[in-house]
Amino acid sequence: MKKPSSLTAPWRVLQAIATGGRAWCTRWCWVLLAVAASGAHAQTAATAPLPPIRLGMIEGLSGPFANTGEAVFRNLVWATERVNARGGVNLPGGKRLLALERFDSKGQNEEALSALRSAIDGGIQVVLQGNSSATAAVLIDAINKHNERDPARQVLFLNYSAVDPVLTNEKCSFWHFRFDAHADMRMTALMSVIKDDKALQSVYLIGQDYSFGQAVLREAKRQLAVERPDVRIVGDELHPMARVKDFLPYAAKIKASGAQAVLTGNWGNDLTLLVKAAREVGFDGTFYTFYGNAMGAPAAIGDAGVGKVIAVADWFPNVQGAESAAFYQSFRQRFPKPADDYVHLRMQFMIEALAQSLERAGSRALRSAEPRPVLNVGALASAMESAQVSMAGQTGRMRAADHQFQQPLVVSVMDRQGQPGVQFDVEGSGYGFRTLRTVTAAKAEQPHSCQMQRP
């Protein structure tokens, strides 16, 4: 396929990608795509479109967790396209589109910091990241220092998945906003189901050996002691993150322990490989998970997971309601491949909250408008503190005190597609997730220890 002759012809980029040209598409191509896909009307306008508001996604797009990084990218593409389809963000001087750029952190903190420097040097002032709480922590520190040193080019950090509770507690920052429920909130939702599982007498705790995995196991032990002191913890294990290729030894230990259930915060390939290994050794207990509802896990465990794989999330495709179903079907129309079937409501909330906050900040949102917009990030952050978004039949709001988004949580169990409450399956696997319990935002809300320092 011939590469488009010029990146000044957005429709050629769209045509190339539609016919399989993604292989040559660089980070800058995706910027143009975001503008072109939703701003075709600008091509026929008498004047050139205003420069866009640029967003920099820093994520592992290569390495063992590349599939999760690409899943994030699809969600953010869809979210920015939706804003751009209505003309963009309404700011003084005219509407501006959102342009999404991607930076590969390779799953490494040093690479993420290098990507942050590249983004800032390129003029990006809104950074998006989430897959790794350890990475989020170093980005928060770096952004705090940068914003103090260079107030004219301050940066906002929007976090969609890094859920170590410390990030909105001891390490809370005026420049950081989290849109996912943190680990303690998710654990509370899971525990509401564990508390009612009277047959459960023994559980094996296993997680990735970094800040998030450690936080999950620590909170699991604390909440079990309070809610189910009768349940024995027969295993408590951390494993290297993204380095274990064979989980059979771990699965064998789980089975030998006599555990009736596994509780894990594992995500990405570390979860998929774990559940595959458990199936291979014949473990027939329950998996209580944070992320067992996608990224290959349902297909990996198969029929053995029906009624036994439980997951918690901000939203599932089979949450009842016409708005929820329409939301999910719209995403699947945009990304029809079964492997691309992983939509996050929280990421849509995040981009909508950003657009809303930019518009609410109005003239205060821009330090200057030409030749490219320079954001007043302090004013934008202040507006973000009161963001409230409704979508897919759900509503969430930002808590100003610690910048932790508050939203309902749902606990669901794996079942066969077509069973009551399972209209949609996952990734073409024939298995979906049926709602067990919905936890209201008020019930999911947790106290915080943030001492917010505002500029």
C-alpha cells in the first residue's frame, strides 16, 4: 500500500488506515487522524481550523502489557472523537478539537519520564496515564517539580487506571486527578460479595510485586479480618510483575493449599497466564478479581469460570438499561474486532470531564491562543475539581478534597452468553458477566488523608 503523499491531507490518512495502513502510522499520524475523523467539516470551511488542544497519552505500547496500552488508546480515541464530532471544545475565539498523541513508556518508569519530557518539550500540557501505579507515582513527582519550576508551561495529569490508594492520599497533588476507583474502594465492593459467601472458608492471596499489588493484598487482609474473620488465608504471595512466563508453579501451590478462592489484583498478561495455569492444574475454586472480565481471561478459563470468576469495575456491558446497551453497542460498531472488545466508562468520563472543565474555565483556560493554545492549567484544574459527568445511565463526580472521582461500582460474575442478564459476551468468547451487586457512589466512597496543597 502506498503511503499518503502528505500529512496535510487528512482524508488520505483516513483512507490509508481504513485499508490497513496503520503499520506506518506514527504518533503524529494519530494526531492528524483525531482531528480529521471528527473535523471533516473544517476542510470545507472558509478559514483554517484553530490549533487543537493536544493530549499526551504515556503508556506501555510495547512489551508484555502492550495489549492493555492499546486498549487504553482505543478508548481515548473514541472519547476524543465523540467530543470532536460535536465540533470540539468551545473556548474564546472558537471551538477547538482535541488531538491525541501517544508516547510509548515501554512499561518502564524511566521511559515514562523520558516520554513526559518529550511531551512537555513539544508543548503538551495535558498528560494521560494509568497502567501502573508505580509509573503514576513518578509522573506525579516529576509534574509537581516541573509545575513549580516552570509556571508558564504547567501540566495537568489525568489518571484513568493507576489505583494505588496513596496517589490520592499521602501523594495527592493539585495537578493529578484520578478517574478510576482506587484499590480500597474496589476491595470494599468485592468484600460486599465475599461477606455473603457463607460457604467460603479459605482464600489464597496473590498479586504483582509492586505498589498496587502490595496495596491490594494489604487491604484484602485488613478487610477480611473485619468482615470475614472466619476465613483462613492459606496463601499470601507476591510475584515479579511482567516477568513470569509460567504460572504453573504458582497454580500448583494454590491447588495444594486447599484454597476455595483466589483473590488477586493482577491485570494484563499476569492475570491471563495465572487463570490459564489454574485451569491446567484443575483448580476449581472461585477467582475474586479486579480485572478478570477481559483481556483474554474469560476465554482462557472457559467453562470452568462460569459462576466462579468474579470481577469489580466501574461499569460492565451487561449493566441493565437502554443507555448502557447503546453505549456499548456504539463502541463495538467503532471497534468491531473481538480482540478490541474492552471499553472503560471511566475513560469516557475523564475526557468528558476535561472538555466540560475547559469550557467552564472559559477565558481563564487560555494563557494565550496563538499560534497554538497555551493552557492556564491552574484555572483548568480548579474547574476540574467540580466536574460531574453523566453517561451510559451512570453519573460520576470529582471530589475536590483529594481529586478522587466518585462513581458507582459493579460486581459481576462470569456466565454464558444468553443466560439471564448476559446479553453481551466478552471478546467473542461466548462468556459475559452478569451483575451480582451494584454499589452506589455513596457506598463506594472512602475517607482520605490528602492534605491538598493548592498554588
